[in-house]
Amino acid sequence: MFTRRKFIHQSSMVAGSLLVSKWGLAGNDDVNKLVILHTNDVHSRLEPFPMDGGRNQGLGGVAARAKLISDIRSKEEQVLLLDAGDIFQGTPFFNLYKGEPEIKAMSQMGYDACTMGNHDFDAGLENFAIQLNHAKFPVILCNYDFTNTVMEQKSVPYKVFKKGKLKIGVTGVGIEMKGLVPDNLFGNTVYQDPIQKVNETASYLKKEKDCDLVICLSHLGYHYKENPNRISDKILAKETENVDLIIGGHTHTFMDEPEMLKNKNRKDVIINQVGWAGIQLGRLDFEFSKLKRKNLANSSSILIGKKTA
């Protein structure tokens, strides 16, 4: 979890610096590099937190995030930018404009894809479908069946991104809406077993599409201490077979570093999440050898904006 000491320490870091993870790989001219940038649970935080003496004052905001993303893209050849849901709800921007500026900002920043969170239903399914008219990126979900709703054909179960010589498969899963989202807001959307649907989709991406890396954008939540059997990213990781990376959301978890678990085949699955409100940008640097062996070479959670005493 993200402790206050860790928060204060990271606020003094130079933006863009990398924390070398325990899975580091020595430099090699023969490897292909991919930088994955990610956010989750931004909750309509378009502006930085106000300078009111609060813990988060001066942090976040789309302008600082856009500048950081642009700087990274200027230095890295292959970058993938992803979001794990709950784009909407939390500031007056959403109350007034129902998500239009959030989607437009993400499009201008060049997001490659997102998945849906429960709060993205807060103004109703029709509203979300309308706001997607401003999106230049796909919504990826494999466990929501939108048949006979306004979202039918407005989302995809997966997408394959070509980054240089690499093929990156991305799928996404949403949380159970019953009891969390009012019935009238999700309408006829059918929730399907996320573990089953992810396994089906990831197997297709790995075996049929020959993807070098399979990513799941998850809004299931990292872990539930009070209910450890509730489906979460940790459970999903252990029950999958072909997922390499889970980028999570929903629980607003600030992770000190990515967590690595073993899947059903005893292969590594990495989980990462970067809190909420656009305070951090997650960065994961993967390296791929000629034999398509992949390795997480570096990772960081980059603080967005400047924390002022």
C-alpha cells in the first residue's frame, strides 16, 4: 500500500525518474523496448487539487499529465497509454458536462484504450455512449454483454496493438454492477464471469493472434481483505493462463511497486495500480529478447504536479 512516508518521498522525486524493480534486466542491444503508461480512477479530476493546505494540494490535473506523457513519448519510441476505468464522477466538471471534457482530454493525450468502471455508468449507459462520440480510443470489455443496449457495438472485447516489432493484446473486465450501480443506469447490460471471459480472450490473443504481451485492464479491484474470496485482481491473476499484466482500478490502491504472482501454469503475472484522481502516472518498461522473452526492466509511479508545503 502507498504509505505517507512513501508519498512524501516520491513527491520530491524528479518527474520521469525510474525506480528499478527487482525484475531488472541488464542492457542488451538486441531487445525491443515497450513503455506502458497507465492511469485509473481519475474521477473527473481535470484540474490539480486546490492549494488549500490539503495533503494532495497541487497534485494531478490533465495539463501536467499531458506534459509528462508528451515528454516520455519524445524519448521513447514505443509507448502504450491505457486507463482502467472510473473516468467519470468526482468533480463539478462531471456534474455540469457529464464526461465530455474527460473523454476529450484523454483523446488529446493520445490514450490507446480504456475499460469501464462502475462510476462510468453514473449518468446512465446512454450518456456514456454519447460521450464516446468524442473518443479517439476504444473501450475494451470482454465480460459485459451490451446486446440490445445503446452500447452495442461501441465496445470491443480486445484489441491488438502493433508497437514496432511487437504485438500487444489488450482485453478488459468490469466489476459486477448489481448492488453497486442502480439497475436503471446499466439497463440490459449482462455481467459475465470475468475469469472465464478473460481466459477465453487471453488464450485467443496469445495462441491465435500470437501476441508478445497480453494485458488485462481490470476494474475488479486489487484485493478485498474483508472478503478475500471476492473476485479481485489477485484472484484473477492466479486463475488465468495467458495474461502477463493486469492494470487495475476500483480500489484506489497506491502500490509501492508492481506485484508479481503465479498463474495457473506457474507463470508470472504482474499487477499494478496507481491510486486515484490522476495523482500518479504508472510506468512499466518491458524488454523483449529475440526469442520473445519478456522482462519488466523498470517500473515507477510518477507523481503528477508539484506538492508545495
